[in-house]
Amino acid sequence: MVWRNLRNAFPEKDEQARRKIERQFYRNLCDYAVETLKLLTISREEIARRMVFTNPEVVSGFFKEQRSVLQLTAHQFNWEWLLAHGSFVYHAPMDFVYQRVNNEFFNKVSVEIRTRFGGHAILRDEVARESIRRKNIIRGIAIVADQYPGYKSDKKYQTTFLHQETVFFYGSNQLAVMLQYPVVFYSVKKIRRGYYETTAIEIAQPPFGKKEDIVIENYVRAVERTIREDPASWLWSHNRWKKRHLTPG
């Protein structure tokens, strides 16, 4: 699957270049597994040293204006460290949306890791209701929004992404319209083993009309740019390009 995804996403690269990305991806994937487990014991000081926010003023500026922010990122290593540091760097509550996994043990561990520094967990199926309930709290809402929209009932956004017809969750766009929050995207870059930096990029500002797609379209393009800049750091091992929900034509 990894090789198929790389081949389809980078037809302009030769096999040698794609194999190099593939090898580095597997190294990054192994690092990610160890780094994620380390979140059970790592200190705030250490995570702040290893996941550097290059421009925190972009988001903290909204908080100073008493505005909540919708914060989007992708499965770019290491998104778990990004959430961990983001939970305390801004001195504002951080909600995050997650999908429950079937294994109860792994679900418990993943929630514990993500809430250890103060993050507030919101089940994906409850995001609209919970966001309205907490609307008077100035906070960030974090979503890793590039995964495949697995439910048949999910509203989807179809576009061309990395040379392929691709469907994305439309939920982030719907949430931005419902809440009328500014939207930022976090681009994560691996500096060296165990060290990352992230840059917040403002991708959309309200007001948003009910039929506008600006949030999801700008998000897709931001993800694509980040992947092209550092292709070995994206999660190529997930089945991102399933076809059953694509609209013909």
C-alpha cells in the first residue's frame, strides 16, 4: 500500500527517488511509535524543546481578541507531539476531536496520552453538540482532518489531491461555518530525529457562507504543499484512496 500510494502521488519521480522516500518513511514511522509512547512520561519542558512552535503569536493573537480558533493539521509526524505541546503553549483550553478505536485498551491509552497536558477529548460523533455546549469558552479545536471519510453517511468533499481524485471529510468546513471561527493549519517539519518545528498558517477567516468551501479547499492545498516539502513524514501506510465513495465523473 505504501509503495502504491507513493507511486500514484509522485508519478513525476523515478523509482529510485520514490524508494528513498519509502525507506525514510518507515524510519519516521518507527520513530513515531516510540515518540507517542514517550508521551506517557515526557515532561512539559522536554516536549516544548522538541516540538517548537515557530510563530505562536498567530494563534495567541486570536485568543487575546477573545476569539476561539479552529486548528487543523494532517498526519504529518509527529502530530501527537503537536497536540501535546499545543495543549499548554497558548494558555487556553484545547479541545481535540478523536475517533474511538475498537480495542478498549488502546483507546484508553490514546485518550490518556492526548489529555495528559490538559487536552479536552471530543468524540467525532459528538463534535457538533459538544462544540455548541462549549461555545462560550475561548479555546482551540484541533482536528487531524486528512483521513479517509469512512462512514457512508459522512458528507464528503471531492477534489484532486496528489494527482488523484480524493474525498475529504467535509466536517471541518461545516464546523467552521457553524461556529464562525478563524481557521489555521499547522505545517509540521521534522528537523532531525526526535525534533520538530511547526508553523501556524492562517487559511480562512469568517464570515463563512453556508455554501462556501473555502476552508476545506484551502486546507487540502496546505496539506498538499506540506507533503511535497517533506514527503517521507506523511502517513503513507493508511488506505487513503479508497474508491467506493467517489462520485462518478
